[in-house]
Amino acid sequence: MSEHINTAGNHYDIIIVGGRPAGATLAARLGQAGLRVLLLERAVMPSLPAASSPIIYPATMQLLDEIGADEADYAHNTPRIRRLVSEVREDFRVTFDLPALFGRDYLYAIDRARFDAALWRTAARQPTVTTHDGFSVTDVLRDGKRIVGITGRANGRDTQFTANGVVGADGRFSLVARKAGAASYDEQSDMPTSIYYAYWKQVQPYASGAPIVHSYATGRGYGFGLMDSADGTTCVVIEGRANALELGDAKAHELYLQLLQQHPRVWRRLVGAEQVTEVRGMRNIGNMYRTAGGPGWALVGDALHQKDPIDGQGIYDAVVTAKLLAQALVAWRNGSITWEQALHQYTTAVRAETAPMYAVTMDRVKRELYTEHPAWAYRSWLRWLVTDPEYGRRMVWLLSRGLPAEGWLPRAVFFKALARGAVRDVARRLAHMPEPYALPPLAV
Ligand SMILES: Cc1cc2nc3c(=O)[nH]c(=O)nc-3n(C[C@H](O)[C@H](O)[C@H](O)COP(=O)(O)OP(=O)(O)OC[C@H]3O[C@@H](n4cnc5c(N)ncnc54)[C@H](O)[C@@H]3O)c2cc1C
């Protein structure tokens, strides 16, 4: 636990509760603008967050460049991944190469404890930012309807701090949101998913041996992801419809191993490998927004907006909403707008930035996890669509945020992809050519 005090007294411009991607990057940005910030975190850094798999795209890294976060620090000993391979049942396989976007042509499957700690240090480097980990916020202080500070506990001692504004960057189960009475909206609770994951060592390389993200879709409401991560580890994830991954009488690690063993495309890579962490995860993951703020308080990151992790956009959303909130708060602190105007500006910007991708993610959960397609669909139109180069290009650009989510797949592109696939199949059969997207035989 560390306390890094830069300011005298217990009053700040802004108190931030929660010190991971949203909270730490917000603190760094406010510090860059000279605001006096207190950043409080319950966990002792470095430590893992509650649950998260590890993908970050170049758009996220570009936002981190803006606050001076050091890539060599947050991605220390972590391989650069330039290729995604997607296997769909035994029906087809497609490869996507990462385009050069935002100055990088790779993504990372980072070590979250290392990554979060590097962001924490980035915030702490700002002279006007005070960081305090091992500090659990237990309540907010009020002056009438306005929130004016927090009370919390560290080392068995209760302490109060006051501020002109309190920000909840405290994740999906946000205490600040609860205490402030933040309403939720745009909630989508009819398609819950669950995830289980662990890190492994000595995983069999995929084909060329270059670091990759390898996914395998079962077509039965769940799929697998194997992502090459830091220090020679591979993160192996199972995500699916909550009702397809019910534990029943089993423990999470039993279900996890059982499912891995049932799928030879995945298991063949784990034969001889060693599981080096416990199985972590989350059940019944929900999707929603909360009101962005009120008198003296605001929310950012998962506390503000949470959605299914299938597209790996949570960290990006956390750091981009932190940027949007920082812009609003700096304008408020300069006196050019009121607190209410700042919240209005922030709410509008957050919706514009996140709502289209939220809709795409919900659509993907419905299509890939909640819709059972007949076998012939995988062999025809789904294969035509997913293996179409223009579809693939757009998909990777979408996830990398190089393409606006709204209208990312125009109807014309969709139908042309199907037509190209059908024509390609006919031509290939007439010429007695092999299927280029077939999976390699399983026997090794
Ligand atoms: C299973 C799963 C897999 C995911 N995979 C990915 C992925 O591959 N890529 C991706 O981009 N996103 C992924 N996400 C989403 C991503 O993890 C989150 O969106 C991101 O961590 C949100 O950052 P945050 O800073 O808002 O909140 P968090 O990371 O949740 O941090 C909140 C912090 O607040 C602290 N806190 C809470 N209450 C208090 C309190 N009372 N006092 C003091 N501190 C407090 C907590 O200790 C915590 O450290 C995944 C999520 C899940 C659930």
C-alpha cells in the first residue's frame, strides 16, 4: 500500500473513487490540467481487477499516449499480436490481420495487474494528484442534496475528505452510483452471458508460432478464446450464454476444464500445457448505462456504462469516457461552464461515443450466442459472410475503432458478401478446387 501525498489538507478539486483504467486515466488528465485530485483505490496496487480478460486495441493505446503512459511499462514482456484466427465449428476458419491504425498494427492481451499498476503510476506522477491505495470508500458526504466528499477506511482508521466534485470510477458495482441514487437506463438484461478464464503456460503454438488471438465458436451458445499474453502465458477464455454455462453441481474450475476437454480444436493446444492461475470469471454479465452525474458527483468507466465483453471494448470505453469527463471538468474548473453544463456536455459526448458500439455488441451477442443457426447456415451464408474479405476488413476496423460503429456494415456490403461467397463456391466446385477456408485435419 502506498500513499503519495502532494497537497496539504483534506480538500480537493476532485476525488476519484477507483484507480484502474477509468479512475487512473481521469486522474492523470485532470492532473495534466493542474487540478488537485485525490485518487482512492480499495485494492493494494499492483493487483488484479475483479474479472477481466486482457485485450486492448491501438485506439486505447493512443489515448494512453496522450497521458504519457509508457507502453514499455504497461505492456512489459507482452507479445504484440498482429493476427486473429477464428474457427467456426468444423465448418470454416478465417484469418484477420490487424491494419495499421492509430500508429500501431498490433493489439495486446495485457497482464491486467501490470497494466492497471502502470496507469496508477502514470496518475501518481502528476504533481497535483494524490494517490491512496488500500483505501475503501464507505460513504459519501453531503451538503443538502450536493455530494461534497467521501468517508472511508484504511488501516482500520476512518477518514473524511472533501472536494468540489466526487467521481465514481468504482466499476460495475459502483458504491458512488448507489449512494448518489444514480438511475440506470438502456438496460438489456434479457441476454446475460458468463465468462470463465485462466492463464496457461507452454500452450502449443498455433500454426506459424506467431502470437495470435485464436477463437473457436461451437455454435451452441458458447465459444473459446486463446490469447497470447505476458511472460509466456496464454489467457484461455470461455464465454457464452449464461444458461449454456450453468454450473449446476460443478465448481467453476470443473466446468471450465470439462468444456476445454470436450473441444479438440481447443484442447489440442493445451495438451502438455500448465494452468498457472485459478479460474476466474463472472456470471450473468449485464448491460446498461447509469445517469452520468448529479449535484457534486459524476460516474465514469464501468460505473457509468457496462456491457458484454465479447467485443473487448470495456477498457477503451473506460479511458475514452475518462477523457470526455476530464474535458468537461476542466472547462467547469476554469469557470467557463457550470457543473450542470459540464454534466450535460459529458452525457451527450458519452452517448455519441459509446451508444453505437453498444448496439453492435448487443446485436453480436444475440446473433452469435443467443441464436442457434441450423448446420446448413454455417456451411453456406454464414461462411460466405464471415470469410468475405470486405466483411473481415470492416469487422477488424470496427473492433479497433477505425470505423464508426453506426452503419459499419451497410446492407449492400452484406448482400455483396453473400453473393461473392455463393459465386466463389460454385466456381470452386466446377473447377474441383479445395475449400480454402476449411480447417486443417485435427490429427497431429
Ligand atoms: C469477464 C470480463 C472480461 C472482460 N474482458 C475485457 C477485454 O478483453 N478487453 C476490454 O477492453 N475489456 C474487458 N472487460 C471490461 C473491462 O474489464 C472493464 O470495462 C474495465 O476494467 C473498466 O474499468 P474501470 O476503471 O471503469 O473499472 P474497474 O476496472 O472495475 O475498476 C474499478 C476499481 O474501483 C475500485 N473500487 C470499487 N469500489 C471501491 C470503493 N468503495 N472504494 C475504493 N475503491 C473502490 C475497485 O477496487 C476497482 O479497482 C471485461 C470484463 C469482464 C467482466
